[in-house]
Amino acid sequence: MKRLTIPFDKKTLISFSAGEKILLNGKMYTARDQAHKKLTSAIRRRKKLPFAVRGSVIYYCGPTRTPPGCVIGSCGPTTSSRMDAFTPLLLRAGLRAAIGKGARSEEVRKAIRKYGAVYFLTYAGCGAFLSGHVTSRRLVAFPELGPEAIWELTVKDFPAIVGIDAKGRSVYGKE
């Protein structure tokens, strides 16, 4: 497996192929449906975002309550297609990658290719295992959303698979 440090540049992303296994290291941000609505609304209104989207990675995840003595609760991926309506605008704003589970729409696949981004998959049903790769977390925005708040996660060797590469090739074939 290749190790990748976040943030990364387009040149690095272009070198990946759909199906390739990657270990991610660095900072990424959780965001689900409600957070995506707020982020894209802010982009459309030209408002300041709660974190620098350009060059960042969003993980479609809503962590569970943190047990005593742990960094984070279970933090498995959610179904990515629920974010499809928001993804092209975030990619245009400079988002480099998203992490989730499941196939993406043709519109998202084309936007990934257009902006030279990558869609990573991670293991569904393994939230407790994935939480072991989170070394720290920090609340960034929207605490009122509960589990859908945006968290900054620092990860070490977080396992991912290139689901859609920067050339638009997908492990799911043509969507």
C-alpha cells in the first residue's frame, strides 16, 4: 500500500488508479448531508467557510459518541451518493478528495475528472476499526448538528481505496 500525506497536490492524485489501496495520513474533515448544505450555501453566498476547503479532504462520516479513554467513537463511512448534489461545487472550490462508501453519480465522476480530484472508499461496517486510525479530533463547525457537525480528524495510516481516480475511472465501471 502507498502512504499518502494530506494535504496533497494534483500531481500526486493524478498518479493514482482506480482500485489502488492507500494509507492516508494527516488532517481531514468530517461532513455529512446537513454540513454539506451549510458549506455549499456559504460558497454560493461567498461567505467564509469554517475550514480551508482548497486542498482538503472530506470524510462522509458522523462519528458516534466518544467512549471514555478513546480519541473518537465509531467513525465509519456513510453513503456517498447523498452528497452528490453538493460535491461538484465543493470540487470547484478546491476540494481535493472525498472519502465514503458506494458508487457516485455520473455528474460527480465527471467533476472529479474535471477538477483532478479523487474519491476514496473506505471499509463499511468497520467504524470501530477505523476509529483506531484517528489520533486526534477537534470540533470545527456546526455543533448544533450533533453527529453531523464538522470535525477535524488527524489520521495515521487510515485505509482507503481509490474508488474514482483523477481521470474519472471508477471501480464500479460506468455509473
